[in-house]
Amino acid sequence: MPKPSPAPVLIVGSMALDDLELPCGNFKDVVGGSAVFSAMATSLFAPAQMVGVVGRDFPTKVLDGLRARGVDTEGVEVVEGRTFKWAGRYASNLGSRETLDTQLNVFADFAPKIPETFRQSRFVLLGNIHPALQLEVLSQMQAPAFVAADTMNFWIDGERSALLRVLERIECLIINDEELRQLAEEHNIRRAAAKVLSMGPKRLVVKRGEYGALLFDQGCLCFVPAYPLETELDPTGAGDSFAGALLGYVARAGQTDTTTLRRALVHATTVASFCVEGVGTARLAEVHGDMLGARLSELRALATFEG
Amino acid sequence: MPKPSPAPVLIVGSMALDDLELPCGNFKDVVGGSAVFSAMATSLFAPAQMVGVVGRDFPTKVLDGLRARGVDTEGVEVVEGRTFKWAGRYASNLGSRETLDTQLNVFADFAPKIPETFRQSRFVLLGNIHPALQLEVLSQMQAPAFVAADTMNFWIDGERSALLRVLERIECLIINDEELRQLAEEHNIRRAAAKVLSMGPKRLVVKRGEYGALLFDQGCLCFVPAYPLETELDPTGAGDSFAGALLGYVARAGQTDTTTLRRALVHATTVASFCVEGVGTARLAEVHGDMLGARLSELRALATFEG
């Protein structure tokens, strides 16, 4: 009997044409946005269903390329106007970045409409958008089994009550160290994690950039390293790639136990490491199974616990 | 045949009575200094031989306590005057610290004199002191087999040429991320490590605080996680404890291959985690084999690679 094809992952998030000032150069209209990075990463493991909005300036060949990777773009609205743009400048060591400009454009009126064919999906990734929109997505889903959400400091500060409602309805929150500390109002990572888990999510994934990630899962704490890169060009989208790969792996496995999640995290840090090696989605687009496998072997060799 | 007793580790460094402003309170005349933390950590694995200087104000019972742990204090000079004091204030999240005052006192004229009985030691830890003094120590040793050295931004900036001479003569450099980047004048960790390894040391250990440590060892890169603490009181001495435990483990093993070093790093991050749980050396003084074993098991459970 052939292996059943993996369940799809519904992904909602931003789609963007970013202007990036990077140590390696300045780039205009770089295809990006959380939904794009996540869907590309998911599609390495499972079909992705994408929900977002772009303007007429968004290259149709990018959507064609996503479809060729197994991304269903039925949920992508193409509307009059310009695509969302984030313009940012990274520090010379890539360790920090500043926003130079944010043009919401067609994203300003984004109200996610989940196509009928997407509403039964069991795996859902709520990218970093307004928590009220994340709730709107959930209200359109029939019986999601594993909902993961990302968020950011902006919503933690400004939309806390909506965010808390999201937290009550998701299985897994995916945020970085600083966001965790901010959300929990507690510096210590373990205590902060316990506090956030008491707000609703059953599992918490803490992204720690080049250091890896932590999984807090019902009393279990797991540590997953990141692959140390020799070439770092652009961290944009690394977190979104991480989340997309995590959901894709889980969907492919069809299981959500701790061991599966732990493996999913290893794959997620590895996919994210590729993302950083190129500008925008350039490197992510090149990744295939053999490359991923080779890097996973390297990561295993360097991170196998000896004690 | 009984197991041979481990070879001793010679440790040279500062001995101090620090004034600490910590989130958990202010503390005066806290026993510290790199040699003290390192010797206490080493003594969990192997005998330590300590070389340093204190004033008459240094509590004799502290030296008694060190001797009771298997630390040979023959190399500790007690001279007229006051002991070295560092006064510092930690940020409320312990993530940064500022120096309020540095009183070199008797440490100003420190010229390490290695007792005859210490000169044959094969394992040597050069704590964070002036690189010219580190060289003086090496000139007094007969045939050291494994010399590890720590340093800091102050010497990297101000005493680069002396430090480069040290690097040519040691087996293992133990520094943190930022010091590595500063020494190599390169932000990327892997490229920075390659550059520093070309300066002389055969192995490089990069401390990454709460994230763990990296070992670069002749083409091999290993990643070692740190135990995530629920109680963090005082990071002072964590790096020195790490280095002391690393050398102690290596001396006990009597081997310096990559696998041994990797295990040594796991023990080192674990001993350092205890250090942070108490003010000064308070918690480190309580650690015994069973506590260490239990925490190592926990660390193994959370860090075992699944991929």
C-alpha cells in the first residue's frame, strides 16, 4: 500500500515586497512576508495552503513558483494596489535591524477569507498578523487538530487581550526569547515558559536564533541546536521558515507527540539555517531533500550529546 | 589494582573579595576571583594546585575550606595589604553588568611564583590575568601537556601582542562569543574560530552563557548545551567554574581526545549552572557528585539529539 500523502498545512500571514539594506548589499522589492517563507518551508515536507493578499505588483511567476512546489495559492487574493512593503536596515553583524519604512498597502484591509477547500485542514499556522485576524481565521476552520501561532512584540504590547484569546485557542505558540519574556513579564526562561503555558497553549516553542530552539511540552523541556553557519546573508524570514518547516514536518508525520515535535524542531532549525544563507527566499528556494539530509547529519554529528 | 588518582590541575588566577549588587540583594566582601571559582570546580574531579595572592583580610577559613576539598594552596601568597576587590552591579535580568570599582590592592604586584612541587603538573589553567603573567607561569612549568587559558576584552584590546604569544603556547583557549569575535575581528563564529585556531591553540572552547558552549577541535565542531536554570542569582564566576571543571574532567580522564573534551564541556556547563544558583561560591561549595550526576541526567534528557 502506498504511503498516504501528507495532510496539508494551512498558512495565513503576510506577503511582501521588501526593501532590504544588508551588509552584502541593498535589495529592492525582495519577495517575502511570513506566509511566503512559511509556505516554502512547509512545502519541503507537506502540501501548503496559503492565505494572504498581494497587490498587482506582486510577480505572478512567484505565485507560479509556489504552486510548482505544492503550495495551493487559492487563498491568495490579488487586489488593486501595491503589495505590503517592509523596508529595513540590518546592522553590519546582522545582530539587529531597524525598520526604515512600513507600507501596509493592500495588507491594511486584509481580512483572511479561508477558501471552502481549506476549511477542513487539520494543521494550521497562524503567521504573525493581528491577533484579531488570527481569531477570524480560526472561526472559519472546521476542526483544526494542531494550530500553531507566531506573534511579535507589537501585538504583545498593543493587543494583549486579543492575543490572550488566541492563546486560549491554539495548541502551540512559536515565539522568540524576548517575546516570551515580554509576554510572561518574567526574565527567567523556564518560569516565563510555565507562565505562558498557563495562558492556554499546550506546547511552547522558543526560537533562540543562532543558538537553536527550546520545546516546552507538558512538563518536558527539549533543547534543539541550530546549525552554525559559515555564510550569513539575510536573517529575514528565518523565523517564518522555522515555523513553516515545523508544521510541515508534523503534518507529514501525522503525529503530534513530543518525540515528533522534537524531530520537527530539528528540521525547523535546519531549514531556517538555509534561509539565512541567501537574500530573501533565494536560498530557501534551492533547498531539496538531499541538502536537508546532509545538513541534518552534520547537525547530528555536532550536537549528539556526550556526557 | 586501584584506579590511579587523577593528575592535579595547576590553576593561576585572581583571588578576590568582591562587592556585588545583585537583583537578589547587595553583598560585601564576597569571596571570588577566577582562581577560587576554578579551583573549587576542578576539585570536583581532580586535585587542584592554586597559585594566587591575597591580603591579610582574606578569611583563613576559606583557604582551609579549599584545602579540605583537595586544593593545594601552597602557591597562594598571603601578603600585607588588602585583597583584590571588584565591585559591580548587575542588571535586573542579570544579562549585563557594570564595574563600579576595581581595587587591585595586593594583586597589583602579583608575579606568579610556581612552587617547586607544582612545576611538573601536566594540566594547567591560566585564568584571566595579564597575558605577560600567563607567559611567566608557562616559563616556570617543566612539561605541561595540556594548557588552557582564559582571557578577556581588556587584554584583547590592550595587550594583543602579549596575548598572541600566549596563544602560540597553549593547547586550548576558553573564551566567550564576544571575546572570540573581538580577537578574530570577525563576526561569524565559524570563521572567527578558524582564524583564532590559526593563531596557535589546537582547540577552542567558546562559552555562550545560558546557551551552552562550542568546541572547535581540529576540524570538529561540537555543540554542548547548558542546563536551563529556574533560579539564577549571580553569574559571577560561572565562566571560571566552567574552565575549572573542564580542566578537572580532562585531568581525571587523563586523555585529551575530542570525545573526552566533549564530555568535559558537558560537565563544565553543568558545574557552571550550579555556580549561578548561588551568590559567589555559595552554591558551588554545596555541589557533590550525586547532584552533578542528577543534573547531567536531566541535561541528557533535554539535549539528546532527535532528528
